[in-house]
Amino acid sequence: MNKLFKLFSLMLTFVLILSMFSGCSQSNKNTSTNNSNSQNVSSQSKKTTIKFVVWDYSKAPEYKDIIDAFEKENPDITVEPVEIAAANYDQKLTVMLAGGDTSDVIAVKDMPSYSNYVSKNQIISLDDYIKNDNIDMKPYNGIENSLRIDGKIYGLPYRSDFWVLYYNKDIFDKAKVPYPSNDMTWDQFRELAKKLTSGSGNNQIWGAYIHTWKSAVMDWAVADKKGTLVDGNYEFLKPAYDVFLPMQNIDKSIMPLSVAKASNSSYTGVFETGKAAMLPMGTWFIGTLLTDKKAGNTNVNWSIVKAPHFPGGKAGMTFGNVTPVAINSASKNKDAAWKFVKFMGSEEAAKILARHGVMPAYRTDDVMNTYTNTEGFPSDGKDALVTESVQIEFPPDKDGAAIDQMLQEEHELIMIGQNSVDKGIAEMNKRFKEIRNQSK
């Protein structure tokens, strides 16, 4: 009996020891698991998310492709797009920044907005980043200099568009009129438009469509290197109005601005539905046409040539705009934001843009070959992309937003006939001085 008791005690002790070892093993396992989880959490916490504010993101597949390529090269950074509709992009972004929004990277739509953000210290200078990373600026072909304010650059260009002349081959063919050439004056453009205008009502075909923006008229005088829209003396604009007002009021070859405004016409709709034979417009429209034709939204048979010029000018004299990306001064992730900005302005991103028919700011022979070999690009349109000079549509200016609005208002009054050209220009000169005086 005593022996049985001792044996039982030994067995109980053995079971307890096994239990202790099992507990230790489970504890070590839990500790190991916890350490692993901790490492994963730590790894995840090191991943930075930056917000990228841009207009019409869902309508522009090139942005997603750029973000995907960037995240592949930078697995520690996630880019979260913040989409704003193009129609109210500037207004909403202005309100966001004024309210202290901390989004990191901002696509800047135009120069008046760019100037406004700089004057309010809402975007930062990129000069130190550019210098420290030894960024080669040569492929920008000097376009980056249009972004300098007081010698500093606050945005890196990723797009750089200029204006060309689009035309509908089928309308020309039906009218038995030769296609426009790459060296044409505005008077020749006017004569072509007269020949190509036909029909009425729903069957109206306009010889050309001139959009409602002031730039669609005013900036052809800028392209002629006679002045800029922030000079304050606007006499140099008269030759442009001398072309387009007679086309509207005498020839009836372009849609009146009042009709275009009242019907909320879009240049895309007018051209893609075959309602206009010619359309002066920026190169950004190439991407739209390629996308819409591929999607079956239009069957327009189109091509492009260089924009017309004034007598004494040269073929390829045009105007354009640069689209930069900037870093929000309130960003908490400026270094990560710079990596994305730098990528947006790189050759890799430029080729992605080119494949989508979007004109990149970074241009090399390889980039432009990619652009012109994109499916759907007209083979006879390549020469249109060779420019003599590209004047900036609206240079950076501290009063840019106010001047821009004033010029649009006065432009519309001239085009609807409420003011003569001389009176309208006099009003521009007067209001420019008032804007300058108010900002002192």
C-alpha cells in the first residue's frame, strides 16, 4: 500500500512537471506571436499615406497608372487621391487651404491659382528639394521658369499644353475644301470657316467653334508676342478681336458667345458631334478625343495642324499653359510628398501621360515618340506638335486671380456687343490700375 502511494505521488509529480513545461511552451508561443504581431503593426505604422488633390480623377485614368507605378517603386508610401470636380476645383481648393487642410500634394490647375497659393504661403518652395536631389531640368525645355516667382519655384511641371487647330476631315471632304495647312494666317482661317459653314437649327455646321474662355480670343495676341495679360495695357489685343468679332457678327461662321453661354455649350460636345469644322484648343483635347473614340462615344474623323498666326508671325507661334504639382505648406509628410511630386515630373510618369494622349512637361525624343505612336493619334498630325514658340497664357502675378476675372468679364461684354473693342480695352486698362491700387 505504501509502495502504491509512492508510485501515485511520483506519477502526479510527473504530470505536474509536464503541465508546467506545456504552459511554458504555450507562453513562449504566445510571446512569439505577440512579438510577430508587434513587428507587423510596427511595419504598418511606418507606411506613410499622402493625400493627392486633383480634379476629375475618375475621368483621367493616367493618374491611377502614375500612382500605381509610384507605389510599386515606393512600397512605404500610399497615395490617396482626393477628387474635386473640374468645374469648381479652384474655388473648393481655395476654401480647403484657407481652412487649414493638410492634404499633401496639390495639382495646380492654372497660373492665377498658383500665384494666389504662393502669395498666401499655402505651398512651399521646392528649390532645396530640386538642388538636393540634383534634378535635371533640361527636359522641361525652360517651361519650369514660368513657375518662378521672385526667383523661386513652387511647383514641378508634369503637364505642359499648348494650343493647336483641330479639324473635322469629313466636313472638309463633304465641302470639297482642302484641309488646313501647318502655316496659315488668321485671315485664311476666317476664309476657310466661311466656306465650311452650312445649314441651320439642328443641322447647323459652324465653320469653327471659338470657346467662351477669354483665352480663345485674347491669347492669340499673346502668342504673337505683343504683350501679356498682366501688362496693364491691352491695346495689343485689338487684332484678335478684329478677327473673331467679324466671324461672329458678319460671317456668322462661329457660334455667338451669347448662344454658347446660354446653351452651356462645351467644345467637346460641339466638335465630337460634328457641329464644327475647326476648333482652336489646347493639346489636352487630344487625350479626350483618343479616350472618347476608344470608348465609342464619338466617331469624329479628326486631325490637327499648327494654330494660325498673324501676318508677320511664324508657323508654330502659339500659347499654352503649364500644370504643376505642389506641396501644401500644411502637409505633415513633406518628404514623402516630395517623392511623389518628383515622380510626377519624371520621365517614367511622362511616358504614362503620353500613352494616354496627355502632353507631358518632361519631353525627350522617347517621350514624344510614345505620345505620337499612341493608338488613335493621327499620323498626319505630328508636325502640329513642333512649335516655334509657346507664350505662357497667364504669367504668375500676385493679383492674378482678380486680373483674370476682370479680363473674362470685359471679354464677354465685347463679344456680346455691349461694349465696343475700344471701350472694352479702355475698361480693361482702367480696372487693371484699380486692382493694382487695391493690392498695395
